[in-house]
Amino acid sequence: MLFSSLEFIFIFMPLFFAVYFLLKNGLRNIWLLIASLAFYAYGTVGEPAALILLVFSAAVNYLAALLMRRSARRRLILVLGLAFDFGCLFVFKYLDFLLGSLNALFGFIPPLRGISLPLAGLALPIGISFYTFQAASYLIDVYAGRAEAEKSAVRFGAYLCMFPRLTAGPITPYGAVTRRLENRRHTLWKVNSGLMDFALGLGMKVLLANQLGRLWNSVGYIGYESVSTPLAWMGIFAYSMQIYFDFHGYSLMAVGLGRMMGFDLPRNFDSPYASLSMTEFWRRWHMTLGAWFRDYIYIPLGGSRSGKAKTIRNLLVVWLFTGLWHGANWNFVLWGLLTFVLIAAEKLLYGRFLTAKPALGHVYMIIVIPLMWAVFAITDLRDLFTFFGRLFPFGGPGVNVYALDYVKYGKMHWAALLAGLLFCTPYPERLYRKIKGSPLCTVFLLIVFWASIYFLYKGLDDPFVYCKF
Amino acid sequence: MKSRILKNSFVVLLALTYLLAIPLLAARLFGTEENVTASVASTAHAAEPEPLLYNDPGKDAGPASPPDGGDSGGGTDAPALPDDPKQSADPSAEESPPEAGGTAAPDTAGPSSAPQGGTPETQRPVQTGMPGEEQAPSTAPGETGAAETAPSSGPPSGSGDAAQADTPPPLTEYPPDPEGGAVTQDTPPAQRRGTFSTVTKDYFDTALFIGDSRTVGLREYGDLDNADYFADVGMSVFSAFSTKVSIPGVGGTGLENLLGTIVYEKIYIMLGINELGYDYDTVVTKYAEVVGKIRDLAPDAIIFVCANLHVSEGRSSKDSIFNNPNIDKLNGDISRLADGETIFYLDINPVFDDGCGNLSSECTGDGTHLYAKYYKPWSDWLLTMGIKV
């Protein structure tokens, strides 16, 4: 069930919060846990394995942390717990990718040619990439003494499964929410403010991301080889904005839902498109994921304090994993590697010029961001090559190109493109924080909310790009 | 206190508006089947070019791998073609000799689509488009009468095959329609009798295409830029005479005014996909009305009523409205409007068929519209399906 679905907004949400606020404080975590499992079950109808895995995973991590408290063999328990978490992630997300790649490899090695390993064909459970990372952070924090092992199964279950961030984050280390799980204050302002964030996020998702997505989809439907160069650029800019508003909107909704319940979930985006370098971009884009990789991989490996060579190695490791985390496909590996190359080059070569001259940094990012998203968006490497051939048409004209296609699609989507550009700058959100609670803001958000509902009602919805994990 | 209420007015106002919206949403969420059907249909109306609702995830095959004849054929028609060579050597030995006999189908045509003719008969005896032939008498007695007596007119009979066989090389690059036989088999009488022949591009100097988004695609990506296109996304038989379209040299115009302004010698109509989901009989009646009105407005034109392009297997199997059985049913009724004299039926589907009566998934990204590059073979095919005036 997506946050941006009528079922969620008009059935789940009112029901959940009605019961939630009727209950006494002590029962609210149980209700949150039950409702979250129901939320997940509804979203994975037909795949009972997903729900079972979630519950099982919660149980294993809960018990592992408790055992760690008492046992002398804490390290062994940590290793086993992490092996379980990442083992599940590997089997469900990467096994077929590995087998498929091996099969492809065998094709190149004569003695092995003809060998074809059977694929497992497992469906990817929704949210597994997110809750696995949360569970892992919990075990590591308990092991390192940064967090207490949770004694209450309900509280731990509510932490791992809470529906606002179950399917797509924000990834929150246990220490950050533990206090709130035990004791949190509910105020009308928190409900109001959370609901406003929810409405804003919904608007970003439905009114911007979905509309921009239509433009990008058109490029695919025309066929990458047949778009004009202006349309190719228009399309990839549209996709860049789509993925931002999609995920940023989702995160705002999640944070808003959390705040309504009294949680302070961390924000995930800080106007990333205003960054001056790739390095900065990744501190401001999907911040909770970046923080996870920083805290649990980069710094344990030595971070940037063990010399240049090791720093580069650590960056490479982090970006290979970040790429793979985004999807089990070679284009994501390529995407991670390219990000690594850019970030390493910024560190070693030109990063300081970009930050010294902001105009230069902005120009650099305006070119780099859409190109990186193209590598991210197009999972077939041949298609990717074709598409780059249209972005940079040195290889000759495309196939059957309709030269004025960009005029046609520009006329269709100019409003979403302009609004998207505006909301990519930091200014609208700065203004929003300033006037939040004013009548003007209230009216604006009411319009945004009901306009979004109207669009959903019309059936122009499509799933979160980021839920494909 | 006052400021606190004002500050928190969002939650209050939202709750109030919620209550107002509940009846509306209840209808949507717990709506009856009819409601759903209607809303889906109207959505399709508005959003036909990019039906996001029906995103077809199976587009991995991607545009980078255009299907080549041999390949795609292999997957689909293998069982039907044990004696392929013999057939291509001697088309008249097919299982439908009476028709083929009339015209000396050029054997130079080589292994194009025609040779497969007839074989799938046993494999797929009834395509949904076919009932047209059997049921025709009840619905359109006049036309069928003509159709039944037609064979006596000699040469024209079987020239549907001939046209297929005549097909110039471009066609053979595409799926050599393993169901080629289906063309022969399913082709309604009118098409079979028509004197279809290959024409040059200038044939379309005086042609008008009327249609929905698929025709818009043909205008943008096809080769026939000398024709006029009265086409708009979402156009249906219900809106054909109320929509305004910009025509070069004429400006924004309705169809009636356009036909009064320019005398077209050939008029192609391809409508119907947007109408699915509406009451079927009304659609068929309205379709006939539209064709009749065009006939009246352009009395000397040859009218081509065109089959609606299929949708992909992925979409067809999931969509309760926009699926190929529904499209075939409608196409069958459209084909019955043809009289073989001035109104002819054209069916592009075999060109892009996946071998099972669906639009090949290699040809489409959204399951409904062709990739741009496939509009070229479409216009090439139209060049082989001219009717000499």
C-alpha cells in the first residue's frame, strides 16, 4: 500500500490514527506494530514469504541482541546475526543476478559453455533493503555499546516494522528512536505539522513526480533510438526531477507520519540539486543511506584518515556497495563505479575549484546529475548506449526521428517542468519552513492535497520509483 | 489560544474536507463493476498516449534489438512450417487453392509472408476477427451478398494473397507473420476481393488519415508526410466530428469542414480502441454512422476502414477492457463495413504480430503503441495496400 494511494489516505490512515489516539500511551506501540504488519501484509498479498521473512528477521535480530548482552561470545553472535541479515538480502535480491551473470560468463569460456545454472526466481520482498540495513545497524550498535539491547519485543518490532518507514526508509539507527519508543509526547502541533509535511510530500509525488514521469516514459515508448537530441535531454532532466520528487516526497510523507505519532525521523534530503559537487550531493541526497554507509562501512574501513590510497579503496568499496544496493543489475554497478570515479576525482583533482567558484560547481552538477541518472534509469546497457548516442548525437542521426518531438512534449509538460525546476532549488522549502502554520500555507497545502487526491482519483498514479528494491 | 487554533487549522480543515469527500471516494473504492469500467474507459480516453496505469514492465527486450525475421519467426511458428520450402516454391499448392488460383501470385515474391498461408488453419482455426464471415448475413446482408457472389469476378479474388505475396522486401524484415495464413484465413471477404496493389508514395498526396494516437504516431514517425492527418490522441467515433485538428494549409478544423474544403481521394479510418469499455452495440452503430457520414461528405473517395492495432500479450492478459479479444471482436464488426467496391478493410496486425494474435512485445514499450521505428514498416505496408482508382 503506497502512501500516495486512496486506500492509504482514506482508509488506513484515518483508521490507524483514530485508534492510535484513542489508546492509552502504553498500548500505542503494540497498535503501531500490529498496524504495520497489516500494512505490510496488504502490500505483499500473494507473497506470504515476504511477511514471514520480515517477522522472522525481526525475531532473529531481537534475540541476537539480547543474547549478545549476556553471552561472552558477543562477536560470534554479531557475525552470525549479520550473516543472517545479509544472507537473506543476498538470497532474495542478488542470487539470481549472480547466477545469471555466471551463466553469461560461462558462455565466454569454451569448456563451460552450455552450462546453465537454474535461477531461483524469488520475488524481492518489499522493503528488504531498508529493514535489513536497519537491523544490521541495530546489531552493530548493540555490539559496539552505542545502543542498549531492546528488552521489549513490541518496542523492537515497532522500531523495525513501523509502517511510515518500513518500505523505503528513512533508515534510522536504533539509538535515534529508542527514547521516543519508550516515551514520546503527542501534541496537536505535531499532528498538524506532520500532516502538512505529508500533504507537501503527496503533492511532490503526485503533482510533480508522476507528471514528469510521464514525459520520461514517453521517451521509452518512442524508443531511445528515435528521440531527438533535445527530447533526450528534456527526458533525462524530467527523470532527474521525477526521481527526486518521488523519493523526497515519499520521505516527507514518512517523516510527517512519524511526527504525527511523536517520532522525529531524520530527513532524507537537503536540496541536493543545489550541490556544487558530487561529494556534496551525496551528503544531501538520501542522507540516511549515505550516513549508513559512512558509519558502518566507510569509517570502520578507516575512512579518510589512513592515507590517500586507503581512502580511495574505501570509497571504491562504499560506492560499489551503494551501486549494488540500488539494484541487482550491472548498470547499478556501473553507476556506483562512475560515482566513485567522480567523487575520487573531486577529492584528488578538481573538487576545490568547484566549491571555490559556485557558478562552476552548479554548471558541473547540471551536466553530471542527469547523465548519472541516465545510467541509473536505463537498466539495459545496450539501451543506455543508444540513449547516450541521442544525448550526444555524434554517432549520426537516430532512427525515424520526429524532429519536432520536443515541441510536442514541451507543450504537454512545460508546467510540470517549470514547477519541478522551481522546487529543485532550496527556496520553496525554506519559505515553507518559515510560513508553516500561517493561513497562507494552510490554504496552499489544502489545495495541493486535494489536487493530488483528484489526480489519484483520476487514476494517474504510478508506484514509487524507489519501491522497486 | 486563538493563534493556536489558527496555527493548527490545517488538520481541522483537512478533516472537514475529508468528510465532504467521503461519498465520492466511497464510490471509487467500493464502486461496482460498472463504475470501474466507466472510469477506466474515461481514463484511457484522456491518457491514451502514455497509459501509465498499465505500464508494461516487460520491455526488457528493448529497442536495441530489432526483431529480425528469422529469429522471431523461429520462436513462434516452428510447428506450423514443416514444409515451408515447398510452399514458397508453389503458393498455389496451399490449402486454399480456390482463391490463390485466380491470380498468378508472383512466385518471385520469395519467402515473404504469403507462403505460410493456410498452415495455421488447424492450429488456430478461429481468430476472433473471423466470425465476421459466418455471422455477416445477419448484420449486413447487403454487403455479404456482394461478398458471396464476389468470387465470380475472377481476378480480384485471391488478390489479397497476391498483395501479401507482392509485399516488397521491407516487410520481410519483420516478423514474417507465422500466422500469415491467418491473413488469408481471417481476412474478410472485402479485403480478399479488393484489387490491392503496390502504389508509390504520391498515392498519398490525396489521402487523409483519421484516427487516434496510433494514427498520430503514423503522422509523426511514418513516411507518408504528404498525406493529411485528422488525428488526435483519444479520438473516438464519438468525438471524430466534434474534435478540431490543425491541418497544414487549412488550420484548425473540424472533420466536416475539412471534407468540405479538401477533396480527398482516399480516406483511412482507424478508430475504435478508445471506444472499448463503452457499450459495444452503441460503438458499432456509431462507427457505421461515422463511416456513412464520411461517405456522404466525400462521395468519391475510397474509404479504408482499418483494423485496430492489437495490444501486447502482457497488456491483453491483464486488461479487462483493452485486450485483444475485445479488439478482434470490434475489428470483425469494422471489417463488415467494407463492401469491396469503395470501402475496404485493412488489417495491419499481421505485420507486428507475435504469432499468437498479440502485438509483438518487441515492437512496443507501453503495450499499446509502436516504437517510433516501426511506423516506417507500417507506412511501407500501406504502400502495398493501395486500391487503384
